[in-house]
Amino acid sequence: MANVRVVAAEAIGQVLRGRSLSAVLPKYSQKVADNDQALFKELCFGTLRWYPQLQAIVNHLMSKPIKDKEREIQALLACGIYQLMHMRVADHAAINETVAATVKLKRLWAKGLVNAVLRNFQRQQEQIVDKLSKNSDYATAHPQWIVDRLYKAWPEQAQEILAANNLQAPMCLRVNTSRCSRDDYLTMLTDANISAEPTLYSNCGVLLDSPKDVTELPGFADGLVSVQDESAQLAASLLDVQPGHLVLDACCAPGGKTCHILESEPKLESLTAIDLEESRLERCKDNLNRLNLQANLIAADVGAIEQWWDNNHFDRILLDAPCSASGVIRRHPDIKLLRKNSDIENLSKIQTELLEKVWKTLRKGSMLIYATCSVLPQENDQVVAKFLATNNDASLLTIEADWGKATDYGRQIFPSAKGGDGFYYSRLQKNS
């Protein structure tokens, strides 16, 4: 099997070229031995989580930047500094193994450079940290545009959001309460020596003290439980589906909310779940099969309703719109690198267009939930406000809840250490 630091540098290098970590991780993890998988994931996720900080250090230590074509060496330097700063790896091992990786990458020219940068940081770490402490990229480990938007939108919560984004996300489960009570499942976890506690706001959620492989979870293969963040679990209860309802889950992949809706009401007339690409629906199919649930899966552009809608109006619609994913940075730290400030305006246009389109498929007197995993008002309240201003047949339904923060048009959840991801919900009714 390949050297774990080499493979991590290659995977991170792909992210630096614009690919998502989730897209590249399966391919590169196959190159790593089983006993190195945990280290590989730690190097990838940790380096990307702290990349703005790590890059600030590299820039400080180098007289000129490395060329863009040498993304693997950029990644390797960041990976090396990450080990020295944030991992319990002996300094000499971190440096020696990272330097050796340049040879495996066939970048012999970089061997002396990587060695010098890492050893200089090792010797001068305290001074460098002190000097960079007022540098925003270093202090927050976020690009400046995200910092600026958060402080403008949420001045009181911004610091907490930034801090939460730099933590490893907790592992949260959703108990299939149609087959097992939460209390009974907590007992099953105790019997399996897995420490857990009930979530505060989802009545079917379980928070693990530490992440586990799903193969270790009692009843996972049999459909007793699924992995799903607590904030995402709130969608099904907000939707308030009833027997006989026709339900649309727009932008459904990977299918967690689809399955939760079906678990919450087994007597639906039907549930149609749509996502853009067939490949994205594979996870949905896997989840449905494991849970023994059925949905009408369609690969289509949900906004092109003429391509998939049969003119039967839906009683409930969940529009979990494509967004910046600024509320789930802790789960997808590559967002810090991949997302750009200019994306927000473009995304808000897409969100508005999708809302306008799927609204046409909603039955009069029925309800739509607009949701994003964003903490930016431009994608949330502002989208809903614009929609309500231009659609006389739409009215806002207040969400009365003890979770999140009430906004003008919905509720905003912020990511927190032992809580759910950042998420936004708004509830709209189509006037009769």
C-alpha cells in the first residue's frame, strides 16, 4: 500500500485544484492500508479544516509561493505543519515522514524546501504564532469573506460559529421510531458499550460520545437507525405529513430526509424524491433498501417541472435547496477552499428560481418547507422575503420552537460543539 502522507497530499492536492473532498476520498482511501485509514482521514480533514491558518504559516516562512502546478507540495507543507501543531505525532517523525513523502511524490527538488520550512516552524513556532495572531486567516482559519459575512449577519454569534466550524462534527443518529423507541435503542447502545445521549430537540436523535463505524452500531444493517445530524432531523416534524399525502422531496440526495419522512408516516399516498444526477440517487436507493422503504426516485432538474411533474399537486413539499453549505463546514472543511464570495449571489438566484418553480406543484391550502444548510441570510431570509413579495398566494407560517433563533421569516440554527449543524427552515402555506 502507498505511503499515507503521500496519498493525503495527493487527495488534498485535488481539493486545491477545485474538487470536493467527498468526491476524491473514496478513490484515494483505497490506496491506504486498513491500519492507516484513521491517520489518512485525520490528515485530510484536519489539514483542510485548518488550511487558511496553515497556509498563513507557510507564506510567512517562504520568500515566494510555490507554483500552482505543484499542488501536492503545497498540500504536503500544510499537512506537515498540521501534524506539528494539531496532532500527537512526535515532531521528528512528522518532519521525517513528510520530507520522505517528497521522494515518493517524485518531487526531489522539494525535499530540502519541505525540510527547511518544517524545521524552521518547529524552532520558531512560538514566535510565528505570536506574530500571526492578528492575521485573520490565521486566527479564524477561515477565508476573510466568510468572516466578514458572518460578523455582518450575526455579530453576536459569529465567533461561536467560527469556533464550531473548526471542530470535528459529532456523530448523530436517527432512530427509526416506527420500529424501535429511542429509549430502547439507547439501552442497546449501552449493552454494546457505546456511550450516547438523547439529542435536545429531535425526539428520535441520539448523540454518540465518539464516532463509530456503522458496522458497530446495533441494528444498523437491519434499519433500526441511520446517521443523520440533529438539525436535519427537524425537517420531517416541520413537514407534518399525514396519511394519504402526496409528498415531494426536492433536491433529496443522499436521502436522509426522504427516509425520515417515510418513517414518520408509513401511510403516505406516495413520496417523490428528485435530484439532479442518477449517481447522486444511488445513496438514496441504498438507504431506502436498508430501511425497507419505497419512494419514487427521479433524476432530473427539479426546476424543470415540465420534465417530471404529472400535474398531480403535492400536499407537502420539502425544498432543501442547493446552497453554500456554510452551516456544515465542520463536516466539509474543503468548503473553506472551494466556495467563493461571488457564489452566494449566484446561489440565491438559483434558490429563488427553484422556490418559484416547485411552488407551482403545491396544492392550495398545503405547505412547503424551504431549507438550507447555510447560515447566511442571503440564502435564507432574503430568499423567502423576495418570494413572498412576488407571490400573493403565499403566506408565512411561524415556526414555534425552542431550537435555533427566530428570524423574520423562519428559524436559524447555528453549529455548536455538541449540537446540530447550521441549518435554516422557513414554512410557507399556499393560500386557498
